[in-house]
Amino acid sequence: MIHAILSLFLCQLLGEALTRTLNLPLPGPVLGMILMLLALRFIPKLAEIMRPVAQGILGHLSLLFVPAGVGVVGHISQLGGQAIGIMAAIVGSTVLAIAAGAITFAVVAKWTGNMDE
Amino acid sequence: MNDFTEIWAYLSRQPLVWLTATLAAYVIGDTCFRAANRAPIVNPVLISVILLAGLLHLTATPYAEYFQGAQFVHFLLGPATVALAFPLWENLPRLRRAAIPILAALTVGSVTAVATALAIAQVLGVQSMPMISLSVKSATAPVAIGISQSMGGSPTLTAVVVILTGICGAMVATPLLNRLGLTDWRARGFALGVAAHGIGTARAFQVHPTAGAFAGLGMALNAVFTALVAPLVLGLFN
């Protein structure tokens, strides 16, 4: 387990360092994810080391958003007098974006004969 | 009573109290979610947040003190993002095969998220600052805050809008996609990751492993794509 955690931290650290030095427009952990993907691709042994920790942490991904969520409650007043308009924009556009994205995926997959097994 | 006050005064300075409370609130939220047959409306994040916000209010605890404990959970967001590489690696052949639908759905999903949010807000008379936050709301929080700051937006307001978007996406996705009759887990997960970043991805993992893997990819791709699209679309509305 300690090897898996070390691997996650190393990838994140490298990602953070690279995004800062190269001034990349993406967060360190996202670059860390790409680095981890490359590591998994080229080090066959790594997958079995990573599996239990990755599945454990991703199985409770929701938990990790709780502290930020609690912070939001204290700042909900920031929405101010425009709260209704902002909430309507969030809900409306999220519904439309999920629908549009999923329909596009399904239609294009059908056109290109790319069905899932 | 005096003893209790003293013990409380001591304990509340330790990170352990609020770390324990965060985990306990999540266990309660997750138990409700399971008891409700994983109904999306019973969102575990939302329940935990409401419980903890109520508790902080009752005990007159400032958020900074709460965060002393909660930071240990919050910290894991970074390593968890790196861990998303594992399901991506497991699904690599399927991801490669689906490259064209992925790019198409990314473009349409991301542009729809930005353009419709701004259009609805403008019709309802929302003014400049929140417009900036709304334009980046589907990207993962650090990216969204970074882009909005570079356009002159407020980081706090952006964080609020981003988190609300994630919770909203996690709650509406299942009933919406069922009504649309879409059964492809790749399409369902990917669209949710693009529209509702990490919180949507967390929901996708609760529903199906394939949906989770594709949601993680959608979130990562949209982090980059939003940085390109949001300033362009926002320009059309000013």
C-alpha cells in the first residue's frame, strides 16, 4: 500500500512542479494523472500495486468534496440578489450540457459504428 | 458543565474533532444514500454538507477552525485525481476506440455548458462578476478558479458556483439520462464528467465502473477545454 501511495504523491508532485515551471493551464493533479497513466502503460508491475488503493480512494470520491462543500455554505450569500438567476443558470445549463454531451456521444458512436462490447 | 466546557475547549482546538465529524457526516450521508436505493436525489455530499454546516452553526465554529481538521480529507483530492489514471488505464483500448465520439461529446457538452449558462443568466438579468464564474462552472475547481481570476472574476464566488454545479449534475444525471433512453455507460459517464467535474465523476463511479472511468476522462479533458472555450464564449456575451 505504501508503494501505491508514494506513486500517487510522486506523480502529483511532478505534475505540480511541471505545471508551475512550464506555466501550463492545467492543475498539477491533472498532469499527475497523465503521468500516472504513462507510468501504468510502461511499468506493467505498477497496475497490481495501484489497484487496491486506487479503487479504495475512488470508491469514496464523494467524501473528498465535503470540506469544500461546507465552505460553500458560508459563502452562499455571495450570490447576493442575483441568486435566483445564477441558480437557474446552473441547473438549466447543467441539464442541457449533460443531455447534449450524452446524445452527441451516442449518436456519433452509432455513425462511426463504435458500439460498446 | 464546567468540565464539559473545558474538555470541549481543549478538543475543539485539535484537528481530530472536525476530521471525525467530517467522516461521521459522510457515513450518515452514505448510509441514507444506500438506504434510499442509491437514489440520486439523496446525494451523500449534500447531506454531509448540510449536517456539518448545521453543526458548525450550532457550535459557533468558524470555518477556518473546521478546516484545521477537514484539510486532511480535502488534501486527498489531489492524489484521488491522480488515481483516476487507474480506471483510464484499465479502459485504454475502449477509450482509444471511442476517440471520435469522445471528442465530439467534449466539444458539444463543454460549449453547451458555457453558452447556455451565460444565455440563461443574461435573460434573467445577471450582471458581470457572476457571469465570469458561470462561464467556467463545469471545470474542476482549481482550473475554474484559475481561469476566472485571469478574467477578473471572484475566486470565492467561482468556488460556490462550481460546487453547486457538481452537486446539481450528480443529482439530475440519472433521471435525465434514463428519460432520454440512453443506455451506453460510456456516453452517460462522459457527459456527466464534462458537465459536472469531480462531483459528477464521484456519482458516476457509484453507478457503474465504466461510467466512472469515462467521467474521469471527461473531467480531465474539460479542464483543458474550458480554459480555451470559456473566455471566447464569454466575449460574445459582453
